[in-house]
Amino acid sequence: MLYDNDKFERGGRTFTVLNRHGEVQTQNASLSEAAQTVLGYDGHEYEIRRCENNKGFWLYVSQFSRNSSCGGRPLVRGRCYSAADTEAEAETEIFQDVIDHASFWDDQTVMTDEA
């Protein structure tokens, strides 16, 4: 299921991100904010880039924290891909994939803020 980022900014569904120790990293976050928290753990960086053949988008990530001695290396293509036509649609799809598989990113957990 895909989520519309604009909907979250207007009071829709929100998320809480926990680190691997169960500590809250962010609460009441939009899809975009939650995914950015997951992807940016411990100083990691990311970009969503259009494929070279202009058919879809890939998520590129840093292999190491930018805070480490190995942190200056170029970004590498990650595991998330979107066949969307626009960058906005791709971002929503990729960010949803990131929060659905948050444990892949340093064993984090993302939960919806629902009663």
C-alpha cells in the first residue's frame, strides 16, 4: 500500500521510529520524515536518483556513516527501486518500502501512531 506524502503533512497517518535499542527516534512523523530518520541513522546519507535509462528511480545510500573514517565514499545503489514516472511518486513508493523494511536499516522499527 502506498501513502501520499501530502496527506501526512495535513494531519493524516503518522509514524514513530525506534532504534535497535527500542529508543524513540521520532514520533508523529510523516512518511517522508520517518523514512528520512531510518535512512539517516548514525550519519548515513541517501539520494533518490533517476535510472540512467530514464525508466524508474533507485535509492542510493552511503555504505558507511559519514561520521566514520570510511564515510567519504560515494553513494551506492541500494535495495529500493520504483518504476514510477515522477520523482514525487517514486519518493513515496521508496519511502514506504524503507519503513516496511526498517529492520534492514540498522534493525530499526517503524510503527503507525494509531490508537
